[in-house]
Amino acid sequence: MVDRETAPSQSPPFSDESKALVVEGGAMRGIFAAGVLDAFLEHNYQPFWRAYGVSAGSTNLIGYLSGDHGRNRKIITGHACQPDFIDWKRFARGGHLCDVRWLWQQSFTDIPLTLENYLSGSTELWVTTTSVLTGEAHYFRVDERNMHDVFTASCAIPIAYRDYPKINGEPMTDGGVADAIPVIRAYEDGARDITVVLSRPLGYRKKSPKFAFVPKRLFREYPALAEASLRRAERYNARLSFIENPPPDCTIHVIVPSAEFAVGRLTRKPELLEQGYQEGHQAGLTYFDRHS
């Protein structure tokens, strides 16, 4: 679903319309993509016409497209490890488990983002959110006017963040609910050479909820969101199947962590995060060597 004001624009000059980059989220698992994208920056590798990000994948991408090497690493190993972001006691008292608005705004204040590089560049950044009212994915092209709301909404994990940030007056939540890997969207937009950075190892498949009444109860005020939550695994696995068996006119390159990747959604152990970053960095270098 595309709002009129965010419909695809004409392709920018000096770009290859066939090339797109898709980066999955996954909260702290985003440290892998941070390493991949830093490796790309080290070689000035940015051949993409469009980039599509979800949740932590979207915030990783704005750092990459702004040319800020190391910024994502600093945020994930620094700000994201602070109790201002993840706080179980606050959650037990009825507050946020993961305060994504604080994380975005505080890191934006503390760690410079060279936004003008992105705004003057030839790569469009599209970020996915999920409508609380319809349960469908919305895709927004990021600019200086909407970025704060869009990034916060895309990262707003349901329940863990007890609010639904509004974009154009419509309440939104984590883009991963409706479209965690917007590779089909990239294809529909015209991309035929797509690089996908995943945060799970090859062979992973998401499991459907065992008890359908749980999301229905949790989101009883928003039945469409409850239904989207129940279909999340189906949609996610359909994207993986598309990646494994793309249409004949499409080539998909996949960068994934190994089966031994030890970073989980809420991991805060410095040594594990550093290992995750280094694994991503090496994967990015290997990809560059093969495709440059």
C-alpha cells in the first residue's frame, strides 16, 4: 500500500534502476548489517538505486547512505545497551520495554548523522511501517521532514513499545509485522538485481503463534493488527521463498549470518555484539570482493 504523497518518484540520474538493497531488522541482531554496511562504506560501494529497510534495518541504512562509517556500531553497542532503551523493570511497571523513540532521538543528538550526503545522493531510502488500523504495510520514502516519525514507527515493536507513532495521522507500528523483508516490494518497484541482508541464518523459518487467542487478546482494540500478527510468519516465510526462488528476470544476492551467530533480539553482551559486528564486516568484504 502506498500513500499518494509517498508514491515512487522518477529514478535519479546516474543510478542503475535495476539495483536495490534490502536490509532486514531484528533489533540488536542489526549489528550484523552494521558490519556489512561499514564494509561497503570502506570501499565506497553504493551502486543501488533504492534501499529498503525495516526497523533496525532502516536505521542502519540511513547511516550507510549518509556515509557515516561506524555510526551504527556505536549506537547498537552504546545507546541500545543502556537502560534508557531496554528496561525490564520499567516494562513491568507498564512502561516501554524498548523505548525506540528515546533511542532514535538520543542517538541522533549524540552521534552526528551527515544527512546532507543522503539527501544529495542518488539512492532513495524507503522504510516500511505497519498500519495499526489495517494491518497492511506502508512504505515511506525518507526525507528530512518525515524521518523522525518514520524511523520511530518502523522500530516500534508491538507491546515492547507501548505506543503507536502516527504518520500523517495514522497510527503505525513495527514494519516487520506486515513486511519484514520488503524484497517483493523492491521487485514490484522495478529492481531486478537485489541484494538482501538478513539477520537470521540460511534455512530459518518463522513459526506461527501456537495460540491464536494471544494476539487477539493483546490487540483486541485493533483487530486488523491482531490478524496481521497471526499472518506474520506466513508473510515472512513467503519472502524467504521469493529470495530462494526469484522470478527468471531477477537475481537476488543474499548476505546472512552464520548458523553460529549468537546475537539475539535483546542481546547486550559487548563481546557477542562485537563478534556479530565482525562477522557482518567480513561478510560485507567477501560480498564486495565477489561483486565489485
